[in-house]
Amino acid sequence: MSEEIFIRILNNSATDAEKSSFFQSIEEDSDQREQYKQCKNLYVASSLNPELHDSIQKESFERFWDRVHPGKQQKVLNLWYRYAAVVLVTLATSFLVQYLIPEKQPGDEIVQQIEYSSEKGSVSKVLLEDGSAIWLSSATSVKLEKRGNGEMMARMSGEAYFDLVSDPGRKFSVDMGSFKVRDIGTKFNIRAYKDEPGVYTSLVDGKIEFLSKADQKLLTMKPGEYMQFNKQSMKMTLSEQDPTIATAWKDGKFVFIDKTLSEICHELENWYNVRIVIENKTLAGTKYTSVIKRTTTIKLVLQMLSLTDKIKYSITDKKEGSDIVLIY
Amino acid sequence: MLESLMKAWGIFFTFIPAMDPAKLNELTISLQKGEKFAYEEIYNDYFGVIYHLSLQYLHDTTIAEEIVQDSFMKLWEIRETLNDQFNILSFLYTITKNNCLNYLRNQKIALKHQENLRYLEMQFNYEALEKMGNYLEFEVLRGKIDQAIAALPADLRETFLLSRFDELSYKGIAIKQTISVKTVEARISKALRILRHELKDYLAIIYLITKLLS
């Protein structure tokens, strides 16, 4: 057999007659079959080129996007419609209200607005007039709005623990953008860092309700429950989790239960204001369980990690910006 | 003979350049969010590779494209679980390979008693694809190839890269480098000899080709 025909067989440009005689000739010979398969694979592997098939690729992408998009669009549209309707209704009512009843609804106006924030690596506690307290975790900000009718509204980013005194005369809610958390005399923790995919709520004591933007009740949470809200799919998932895990930060502890090294490093980065680079990909997925005091230095934490496993690290001090920790 | 085969196949040099990790990281976040530009970018970078894979074993453009599109659908479905450790190309490659195997399995059953020629071809392609390594193995190989090329003596490397990547003819290279065509030929065959030696553990099967042809 000639070299040319063989190459044509491999790149599929051989005629039917050529193929027929070739495949029949190797069918009986298991040695030759094996060799053909290896050559075929080598040929394919060596010709995997991203620049081939450009024209088909564009069309294919359009069809792919059409396929995935209806589902997503619907979701977005649904939500959008819902919100749009709400906005329209509010616009319409407020317009009417302003038009027909020129006097302001009493109590709706904001009478006081305060913002609290904490830096990376610090936990702060805010005491409110009524004896309620709010703890702010690392890199967190909480904005409080007090309205004339006694209603309190908080907006936040980061992680905060709310310990609120029960007061039937005062309504307190946290506005998370897509939904609201309404408290009915409680202790609860909300974790809502902007760079994380979800918002995580733990209830320690009392009762809280989740409301939609339009104040529709979505669900009620009981103590010991843990709610994960996925920002992208807008899905809420309720499960059970010991609330002391979520609130351990308040007592100066990191609690990692079955967390991957990359999740742990994300936490450490936030707290110690360092940048951690994990060079070894397999290490990043290794899971650890441990409790670490937040007052421990990063060096000690790294030393602990290097004791338990094959982790090595180096720290580069930077004059400007965060120090870099390399894990390898 | 081996040289001419390698040349005809363009062996070694079509491996996909690895994506810049920082860019990949940003892209992963956008993929999670389902942003169109990110999927378009992944399509641009990877479609050719996996489409080629499925076309080479199926020999049917419509079905090959459909299978590849399904692989991207899978990526879309799992987008929320993506992270920076996730090898997207390897994922697409594996899904495509499995779907091609499924397709070939079903097809060859249907063809068994009808078309002997196509049946045999599918049977062999099926068996070959089953043995095809995973994408990570190619990445390892690519690393070795890059290393071996980098280790070539400078003059050989320069001539060699011109012929492989810029696809210049020997005459074109001779003019560009102001050397004779004979020198170009000599350098390239020397470079191939060195590479073959350096990569012998990884490309052992290349020697089988000569056996098969003799």
C-alpha cells in the first residue's frame, strides 16, 4: 500500500474503492488493525487545530445561543415582567397619590440615615438605641434608614450578624436587592459578599421572613435553618446547619468544615488582606476541616497547613498593595 | 519516509496554545453568569478542536456539529459549578468523545447487515476513538513538544519554526534567512531527528507507521 493512499484514508479523502480494499485488508489482521487505530488517533490528535472550521463555528454558535437563550430569557423576562409590573404600579400609584392627595403619607420619609463599615481583618459591633446590636465582619458595610413611622431598613454588603430586640412597634428589614429579610425579634446572620455567588442566611433564634421586592411572603425561616440564595439563578435553597458555624466569625474564629483549600484561602485573603496564589491545582481542591482563631497570624495559619499536608508556601512582602502568598 | 509523513501531517504543531490563566479566570466568572460574549469566546477558541475530533471519526458534518453543540449545551447546564480549576476544553473534549462513541455504537449496529464498507469504517473508528487518550494527555504532550523545540540549537530552531508555523516553503525560508535551500533542508531534517529522539517516549507510536506501510 502506498503512503499516499494511507494518508488519504486517515484524512478521509480516499475513494470508496480505496477504503474498501484498505479496511478489508486490515480486518483479518489484528496487528494491522491495532496499528491503524493508533495512526488514526495520532493523526487526529496532531491535527486538532482551533483555526479549522471557522465558518461552521459562527453559525453553530448562533444556533447554540438560540437554544440556550429561550430558557434563560424566559426566566429573566419573567422576573423582569414581575418587577416591571411592580415598578409600573408604584409609579402609577405614587403619581396618583401625588396628584390627588398632595399631602405626604405620614411616616414614609427617611428621618435618619447612618452608615457603618468595617475594614478587612476587623470585626466591629454597633449598638443601637433600643439595645439591639449589629456585628460587622471583615470588609462589611451596613446602611441603616430610619423612617418617620418607626420602620427600619438596612442595606448591606459583606457579612453581618443582627441581634435585634423584639419590639412589636418597630419593623426591621434588610433589603438584599432581590429580596428582603424581615425580622420578628431575632438573631440572624447574613453573608452577602459581592464577589461570592450567593447570599447566605443563618437563623440563630426567633423567626425571620423572606419577602419579595413587592413584599410578598416567600418563606419563613426557623432557628437552625440555613438559606442559600443563588444570585444568578435567583433560587433559594433551605437546609439545616448549626448556626454557630456561620456566626463563629463573631466570636473570633474561622470554622472550616469540609472546605476546599481554595475556599479557605478566599476567607484568609479577606481577613488578612493578602493575595494567595495556589500553584498546585490538585491542592486547591483538597478539603480541610479546622477551627482557627482569627487573632492567629497568617504565618501561623500557613505553618499549620504545611504541617498537616504536603503544602509549602512563601510570602512576598509588597511595599504597595497586598502581600502575596504562594502555595505550592 | 517518516519525515515526509510528519511533514504531510503537520505533526506536532497544531496543539492549541494554552489560554492565559488570568483571562481564563475572568472568563469563568462570565461563563457562570451566562454572559454571551464569554460563550462566544469559548466557542471561538474551542469549537474547531472538538468539531475536528468528532468529524474525523464520524465523517458527517451535520452530525458532528450537532454533537459538538450538545457538548456546549452541557457546559451551559453546569455553568454554575464552574471554577478556575475547571478545565473547560478537557470537559468539552470528553463529552464530545463520549457522544461520538454512543453515536458510532448505535450506527454500526444499524449498518451491520447493510453496508459492509461503512460498517467496517465505523467499527474501526469506534475502536480507535475508544482508545483515544483524554485531553490532559495532549496537554502534557504539548508541554514536552514545546520544551523539545525550545531546546533545539538556535539556528535549527529558527529555520524549523519558520517552516512549521509560518508555513514558508524551503525556498521562502532560504530567502528570508539568506541561506541556501540545501542548508534549509539539512537544518529541518536535523531538527526533526533531534525532536524525534527527544520525544521518542511520547511519540513511540510514530514508529509504527513505517511498519504499517512497509
